[in-house]
Amino acid sequence: GNVWPFREVDGSYDLDQWNEEFWNRFEKFLRLTSERDIIAQIEVWATFDYYRDNWDRNPFNPKNNRNYSAEESGLPTVVNSHPLQLENNFFWSVPSERNQENVLKYQRRFVEKLLSYSLQYGNVLYCMDNETAVTPEWGKYWATFIQEKAEEAGVHVETTEMWDPWDLNDPKHRNTFDHPEIYSFVDISQNNHQKGQAHWDNAQKQRERIKNHPRPLNNVKIYGSDAYNFGNDRDGIERFWRNILGGLASARFHRPPSGLGLGEKAQSNLRSMRGVLDRIDPFHCEPHDDLLKDREENEAYCFANPGVEYVVYFPKEGMVNLKVPNQIAKWDLEWVNILTSEWKASDPIESSDHIELSSPGNHWAVVIRRGSP
């Protein structure tokens, strides 16, 4: 089961002593992901650990440790509400807010310990919180703290914050989008509550908004599973493909039951996507729905280096016309059944000013590349 980072002594936690089991697990996680070239995005403060039943057990709760009392710290011993109610001032300890130094010193100590492991690895991204709604001064403080410690160690780090609102136009998200000096990438996972065309449009609006100072837009959580409430399997699959073909930097299925995790369906999608990306140069491609004629809402999505290569994804059976330069002699097409990762090539198509594409069914993608002269 889960363990806490602090040592328990005679029935209460000592915030001056470490639980080595926690840190051994953390170091193993970092080592194994690094060996496998897996990017690890750390959420420094796991928001839901500080509310409800988790706060009742949390070592930072003054009733659970020997280092400060509720009166000394100003922290509540009981928080029965959802994090959106903002009833735990644990997140207001920073100097620009309540400046609760007797709590902040232990928070800093925890982050310093975390960094003593993570700064040894180059595969780590730092997200300050999970689905937060607290003061932006909190994330700013810790992102700056982490950057300063990394600089002292001669290491460069990437930082972000994850806000709770599902709408990326919510003012809270501006604290990340509008501050590249604090946050070097943007986690937009909460957009993965959106469905269909709105899911694509919301991400593309923000991508367009920061195009003059572009930064990676990440999706560490893609919701959608028949087993839960945040959309079904189809929604999860569609969101995954729209994220990658939308020019976003990362896409990961959320753990079950909120997402598809790494189950068979997820693995098939990952294999199919890898096959697509291996056939093109994604770093020279951009989202290009403008090249799709006769397209209905959420019918198809295009990712392309125009005149060179294109990917078109069909969530459902459909037909669109792809605009292409007519001076190219031939185009080579390969279709993939996303759910089986089976590929089939079509006969080369003689050039005109468009290519008619008809999906064989649900969840298909096609790669179109300029053919040999």
C-alpha cells in the first residue's frame, strides 16, 4: 500500500525524520523510468492528500505529528470538504500569503529531499499540484524554489502547474499560460473532460494564443473509460488521437477506472500511434483541419506537412476530401485500424487538387505521403 515520506515514532510522525521505504520506492521509480526512457511527471503536492480522509492520516496534519500543534501552525485537524472549497490553509503557508514559517520549513525540507533524488535524473518534469484551485502564489513559490535548487545543482528543470477548471479559458489557467518565466510548459489535462469538437477547439485556441512564445502543452491524464463517469472508452481514444494530432507534446491515458490506463485497448492505440509517427516526421507537421473539405464536426482531423505528408484520423466512419498540391505526381496511402494496429496499403493515387478519403469504419487513420516520381 501507500506509505508516507516521514517516520512514525510511538504513534505520531516526526517531520524531522524520514521513512526510508517511501524514498526507496521513489528512487526506484525514477531509476526504472529513466532506464526505459519514460518521462516521469512529478506532482509535488498531491492535492487530494490534504483533504477529507487523506488529511486525517496525513503527517502534515498537526494532530498526527510531534512538530507543531494546530494552534502553532494555524492548520486545521479536520477538512471534510472537496479541495475546491479551499478549506485547508496548508497551501497558504508561502511568504506572499500567510507566511506560516513553522509549516513552511517542513514543506521546504520535503521538497529538498525530493530534489535530492530527482535532480539526479534527466527524465523528470515537475508539476506543482494536481487539479488545484489555490492561490497562484503557492505554485509560483514552489516552481521558483525548484528552479533555484536545480540551478545550484547545475541542472535545468521544466516546471508547470495543473489547474482544476475544465475550460482552458478560465482565468486560473492564465497563471500558467501567461507566465513562461515561471512555467516552462503547460499541463492541460483537465481539457480531457471535454468531448468531440470542443475538446479539439479548446486546445487549439490556447495553442494559437501562445504561438509567438510556444511552449509544450502536456496531457498527463486522458480521461475516458466505460468503467467510470468521465466519458467512455470512445471518448478516451478520441481524446488521445486529437491531442497528438493537435500538436500537443504528450498524451497519457489516465489510470483506471478514470481512464484506459495501460490495458489492451490503450496498448493498441499506442502501437497504432507509434506506427503513424514512425511513418512521418511529426516535428515538421502541424494541425491542418483547414485542408479537409466537406468535413462535418468531429468527423476527421488532419496533421500535416503540406505537400509532403499528412495524417487524417477518423473517430467514426466518414468521408472527407483532403486538399493537396496538384503538381505532385502520385500519393501513397496506408490505412491503420487503430484498435487492432493492422496496416493496409492502398494503390497509389494520381494527383489532382484533392484526395477523397473514406474511412472503413470507426477509429481509423490514414497516412498520405508524396510518392516517388
